[in-house]
Amino acid sequence: MLRSLQRSAAVAALGVLLLSACSGPEKPKPAPLAANPANVPVRVVWNNANSLGEEALDLKVDGPNVLIATKAGRLVSLNAATGAENWRVDLGVGMSSGLGGDASRLAVVTQGNALLVLEQGKEIWRTKMQAMVLSAPLVAGGRVFVLAGDRAISAFDAATGQRLWHQQRTGEPLILGQAGLLMAVGDTLVVGLGGRLVGLNPQNGNTRWDVAVATVRGTNEVERLADIVAGSSRQGKAVCVRAFQAAVGCVDAASGRLLWSRSANGFTGLNGDAAVLVGTEADGRLRAWQRDSGEVLWSSENFRFRGLGAPAAWGQSMVFGDADGFVHMVGLRDGSLLNRLATDGSAVALAPLVVGTNLVLVTQRGAVYALTYD
């Protein structure tokens, strides 16, 4: 327990440190917005400023719908085509993690470190976690998998809540205060632990493979922090990820073989298609890599210091939201500006999601927008 408490405190301390670093008196000026060429006709299909009324924590695809979780503890389901509300549930408690779910159950972790599992909007069980959880639980194969802030991975029976196994990893004393990576690839549970991707047997938690995406360097604990961040890009068995402030790379999740790794300084996830991988660097520079080799395909400084969020691949474009509520579309193959739309003036809070033919995004003020190609 002492270790968990120490690491939880470290997460909070790092969050304060990063916030202070971003809010200094001499922040760089954002790059000016270029004239909008509007080369790709895109329009807002619907928007709902009253969908949430509070800050969103997570956005997930749920068939033809989107499921949104708020930090205050509300779950809202919207039809992605029309914006009509399907249902909403108020959990009555704030949430620290995003949503995990399958066809029948949803899982989330509260700010009090309680793992809640729901069926049809009703809680069926809960259990106390020993450390804070920022990463969305994974619900798969009748189990709920949880990656905690102390690098512990646990598996629970999804129907009963019985803990099936627990694995604790040690590492650097600081843990990144944002969501990490937890996903299923075939019959392997893939977890980001420090700057490494680890493949586990979901039946018992045994390690199948362990590969470094980033080589940890630095003179202090903050400089050596290289946790894998949420937001991966997968094509078949190949999973491409970002290690915080250190690298981007791709791993064959079937064999655990590192396909390639390149130095990169960013803190948001990646996206792309079968040929191109795109991400945002810490200063707002856009960078694209060839997925098969890791060679840099293009780089753009047109959005530096504009507070870009995680990207979404949409057709032949990449879409990014910024801190002023603008949505930028750039060409996937060359990074050229294709179009730009404005929202409500607050930051685009989460990575946009493609649902059917629409692109859905949420702003810091809780407004939800859906875009479509004309």
C-alpha cells in the first residue's frame, strides 16, 4: 500500500509540474492561422451545446452511437448520425478513468479508486483498487482488465467481480498522470509499462513478450519518464504507439518484435492508415512517418503552439482539434491544409472519432459536434 500511495502522489506531483511548465509567463506565441483553402467540402451535420453541460472525460464508439463519459460521472449515449440522445446515466460520483465495454457491460473507475461494472446502465458490482486508475478498463472475453497508476495489472470476472489474477511491475518512481495503453490483440493482452510494450496471457497474466519502444535517458526522474500513452494505431497485428517525450514506434503484437522506433517528443496518441502514421509533437509540430519503416514522410510547423490534441484519420485526411476550438484537416500524404472549421471557442477536449460517415468531437465546454463530407 505504501508503494501505491507514493506513486499516486508522484502522479499528482507530476501533473502539477507539467501544468506549471505549460503556464509560465513567457509562453510561445501560437502560429498564425493560414487562409482556409476549403479544398475538401465539410460541414457540421449537427451540434448539441447541451449534450453534456460539463467537461468530458472519454468518447467511445458504440455501434451507430457515441458514448460520452464526463468527469462528474455522467454517461450519455448519442446517435452519431442525428445527435439524438438515446439515454443517460448519472453515477453520482466523479470518474478518473475512461470507459471500457463490450456488447453487454461497461466498466469505469471512480475518483475514489472504485472499479464499477454496469449492465444496461445499472451497477452489478464494484471493487476497490489499491491505486488511482487513469486508463480505461478493457472488457473482453468475459473479463475486465485494469491498468492502475502503480503499474499493476488486474483481471476480474466480468459477471461476478472476482479477481482472477494480479501482476505488479516496478519501474521508475514517477508515473505519467494521463491514460496509458491497454488493449487486446488476438488472444494477447497488450499493456504499456514505462517505455515498453508487454504482451500478457489474459488467462493468467503471464508475460509472453516484452519489448522496449523507448530507451529511457535523462538526468532526473522527469526526463526519464517515457510511459506509453493512450491512443495507438493498429493495422492487423502491428501496433504503433507513442512513448511520452521519447519515441514513437511499432511492434508486432503476435511475436513481440520491435518493427521500428524513432525519437519523438510528444504526449498525445497516434493515428493513421495502412501506409501513414501521424502525430503531434509537444510544440504542435505535425509529423508523419511511413508505417512500414518509420521514415519521416513529412513535417509541418503550421500549427506550432496551438495546443493540438490527438488526431483522427478520416478518409484521406488527418483531423486535429486545437486549444481555441478550431478543427483542422490536413492531407494524410503531405500535411497540406485542406479545411478548417470553428466550434464554440473552447478547446477540442478529446481525439475525434469516426462513426459511419461522420466525425464526432467534443469541446471543453461539453458541446458535441458531428462533421461530414459534402
